[in-house]
Amino acid sequence: MNSIISLKNINNLAIPALISGVSEPILSLTDAAIVGNISSNATESLAAVGIVTTFMSMLIWVLGQTRSAISSIVSQYLGANKLEQIKNLPTQAIFIITSLSILIILSTYPFAAQIFKLYNASDIILNYSVDYYRIRVFGFPFTLFVIAVFGAFRGLQNTFYPMIIALIGTIANIVLDVVLVYGIDGYIPALHIKGAAYASVIAQILMALFAAYYLLKKTPIPLKLSFPFNKEIKRFILMILNLFIRTIALNVTLYYGSAFATSYGKQYIAAYTVAINLWFLGAFIVDGYASAGNILSGKLLGAKQYKLLIALSNKLIKIGIITGLMMAIVGGVFYNIIGDIFSNDSEVLKEFSNIFWIILAMQPFCALAFIFDGIFKGLGRMRHLRNVLLFSTFVVFIPILFWLDYLDLKLYAIFFAMTCWIIARGIPLIIKFRKIFIPLSQKV
């Protein structure tokens, strides 16, 4: 049983999860990099992609929590050797979440302009934001379907097929971005920011098709919807509700960051877009090990292997700190090159360069926070995650942001406040975990 928390087994889960996890930020970064270098209104287009990406991330993170809930329940039943009892749960969860996604499309599509005005978008940026969103939102149900399928695979201790699916979608998106944004002379007209949106939607549909195929061919989980609802559906919905509140708090942070950056001017929101998407990329890289923590902690809890659970957490703390430091070092080495990938506007590059070091300094703290997020999701303890996010957002982030904004620190204010927010997320989870499970491990 000790082999379950060996570095080899952790990496076998984490590395494919890492590769699949970076697909979403790479989709957004690809849009940002390609749109940020078009021939006309590049800065305004980049700003629009940033605003819409922030809003779309909110929607995906709110409803995409199905992955964590499904993974937690499936892995616990797998650890207890009772998988047969919840085989129909993932399909029921997919049905619930995709139904909600269609309601969200119907309720947001007509009001896109009003939504992005709340982010302080106006004039060309507002028009581009509306155009981009009204295309990209149609990929939303497919994205949620893929996320739910990934949750089932994770619960089954398998991150390989999600990696394959994510790679297919990422490669397709990059190719389609180049073709549809810039066009092919004589064949395909340059669609600019609309082309980036179409590329994302097509890639998301392609991923959904492959997700359905691999789920049916490689797992015992059916896609045929059956009733009555599984007995665990109530626990699933309770997890989702707690994660929903948690994610709303998380997105309050992202909303204020985007809204404040937009209010400072177009070069600030463009620089913020590049910086926050690189932060997302770092988060999803660490999410590979957070996923391993999620997958293994659920299985160990189901098997009541508390000593191994403590050993797993200690190992992941070391891995997280090392990974965070490595990302900071790599970012530091290429500090003066990275911004040029996304923009050739000197004002945007200046503002990005001023604050990128904060993103790098955050990485070890981010790693610890994200890894223990993953562990607590695997344990099914969503209430603790909810409470920590409410505290870190409304007691830590918002007061610090408003105070530093009052001092006219602009992007410094946003990212200093975000650093404090990350620390306030991670440290309480580590303390709570050890308080719960060290006594349990000593009783075994």
C-alpha cells in the first residue's frame, strides 16, 4: 500500500494531470498571444479577450466543480471496493450540469453588453468583448461535459486519457487560432477576435467527442442516463453548493482585479490580461500535483489509511514548494522575453514588466494553496474550502485591494492583494488538515 504514495505513482498521476490541466489556460493564452499581435486594434482586442476570459473562467469554475465532487465520491468508493454502487452517478451529474449551462447561455447571451460594462469595458473594448463572448459561450456546455468526464477518470485513478483529450483540444485550438484569426489569403478571410472565439468553440466540441469515446471504451461508467437518482446525488449536490459559494468568492477576487485594471486604462487591463493568464498557467501546472492529492486522498480516506494520508500530504508539501520555486526561477530567467510574446505595445510591456515579479514570487505560496485545495476536495470536505475562500476574499483581499488602490498603486495593488489572498487560503488548510488527521493516524 505504501507504493500508492511513492513519487513514481504521484508523478504517474500528476504529470498527465498537469498536461491536461494546462489546456484551459493555454487556450486563453493562445487567444491572447495571437489576438495581441493582429494588425489593427491589437491592444483593445487583447483587453477584450482578458475581460471575457475572466467572466468565462468564473462560469467554468462555478459549474466545473462537478469534476472535484465526482472525483471525490468515485475515488472514495473505489478505495472502499464499492464502485458498483455509484456507476450511474457521473452520468446524472453530467445531465444536471449541462442543463444548467444551457440556462446560463440563455440568460447571459442577450445581456452580454450589460455584463461587460460591469467590468468597466467601453467603446471598442466593449464591442469586441460582446463579439467574442457571443461566440465562445456556445462552447460552454461542451467544456462542462469534458470537465465532468475528467472527474470520473480522476476518481478511477486515471489521468492518462484526460491528458490525451486535452492535448487534442489544445493542438486543434492553436492551429485554428492561426488560421481563423489571421486567415489564409485567397481561402479563409481573417476573422480577428471572432476567429479566436470560433477556434475555441470548435476545439471544445472536439474534446467533448473524444471524452465521450474514451469514457465509454475505457471505463465501466455508462453515458446512458438512468433514474432514480443515485443515493449519493444529495452529497454530490451539497458538495457542489459549497463549492459554488467558494467559487463565487474566488471570482469576486478575479472580478475586482479585472474591473480595477480596466478602470486604470487600456494598457493596464492588457498588461493585467497577460499577467493573470500566466498566473492561471502556473496554477494549472501545480494543479497536476493538486490533482494527485485529490485522487489519492479520496482513495486513502475510503480505505481508512490515515497514516499514508499524512505521509502523502508531507510529500506533496515538499513537491509543491520545489515546483513553485522552479516556476519562479524559469520566469525570472525569461523575465524580459515573456511579455513580447503577447504584445508589442511598449506601454503594455512596461506595466507588465513592473508587476511580473510579484506573480513569480507568489508561486511557492500558490503551490501549497492549490495542493491542499486538491486534498480537501478529494476528502470531500468542501465546507472547509468554502469558509477559507470567504475569509481570504472578504476579510483579506478586498480590504487590502481598496487600501492599496487608495494609495494609487494600480496593478501593484491588485497583485499585492492577491498574494495576501493566496497565503490566507493555504495556511489555514494545512493547519486544519493536520489537526484532523494526525490524531486519526495515531489511533490506527
